[in-house]
Amino acid sequence: MTKYDMPDLILASSSTYRQAQLRTLSLPFRCVVPEISEDALPYESPAGLARRLALQKAQAIAKQFPDSIVIGADQVLNHQLNPLGKPMTHARAFEQLTQLSGQTVVFHSAVALISAQTQQIRCVDCRAQFRTLTPAQIQAYLKHERPYDTAGSAKAEGLGITLLASLESNDPSAIIGLPLIALTDMLSRIGLNPLEHISSHSTITDIEMPSEP
């Protein structure tokens, strides 16, 4: 594959955070939103949930666009072997951060890539130590950041970084939700090394939402 043979690259997500991350690779892409349930299965581990959802998101869009390269991703916070996802509400976010105060947890960030030739999946872990937080500090953070669409309410690319005492990972980008080091390797394995396909037109096209039932 040469830089002139740029394939159709699709991010199976509506996440503005993952879109911003993928733009840093300077590859043109578009977004198509998958329509799947994100509920955990009985006895499913947090890491297993992240991997399954990342793959199902990619598979759902790959079925619609079989000639494209599709990226799916998901992140689940592992708190004492229990999965914590997006809080969606202020009350639930406050509850999550109260639980996480002073705790050490793992963020499982999974990414799947599907093309006509291959299917790949990786899961990158970020081990995070939360500071001991007061109710007033949690409320101030939530009022400022409103992180209701972020796993565990910890928006690390924003003020959420102040919630953490330490963070350990071999792929720091994974804490935001899309492990770029792993993804770059996955893309390179199918002949799409970002350094060989640098584009001046790396912005995304319109997001395609699932149709109404």
C-alpha cells in the first residue's frame, strides 16, 4: 500500500475524545456510530467486557462497510473486579468518585481493528491511584468538568488528572480511551503506517448516526 492508496478508515464511535486522539495520527477518517448494547454479561470480567465491546463495535460497522478498515474501542474501569462505566448523571458520578477516593484501580482500554484481511484486538491497562477526595472536591470537579460520558467519571485529559496520585501504563494515551501506541502497531501490520501516509486532510467527515427504528 502506498500513500496514494489510502483506504476508507472508519472510527466506530461518536466519542469526541477518541476522534481527537485519532486525528493526531494524521490519517483521514470518518465516524460511524455502532448500535450495540454496552451491558456487561453475567460473570464477565472488566477486561473481558472492554475487549468484547471494542470488537462488537468494530464488527457492527465492518458488516456495513466490508471494504473499509474499522476501528472499535471501549474503556472499562476495574474497581475491585467490578466494572465501572460511564456515570451518565451527576449523582452517579458523585457516587463513583466517592467509591474511588483513595483507591487503586485499573482502566482497561481495548481497541479492535477489522479489515478485509484481518481482525486484531489489544487491551492496554492503566493502573491509577486516586487521591483521597473530600465531598467538596468531588463536587467542584464535577461542576467544572461534567465528566458524565467518561468511565469512572475520571476525565484524565482534563481536570480529572488532579484526581490521581499516580498513573502507570506502557501506553499513556490509553487512559483517554484509544491506545494510540497499540493502534499504530495494528495499522502498520496491515500496511498503514501513519508515518508513511501523513495527510494534510486528517479531519473527520460527518458522523453517521444509527438510523431511528
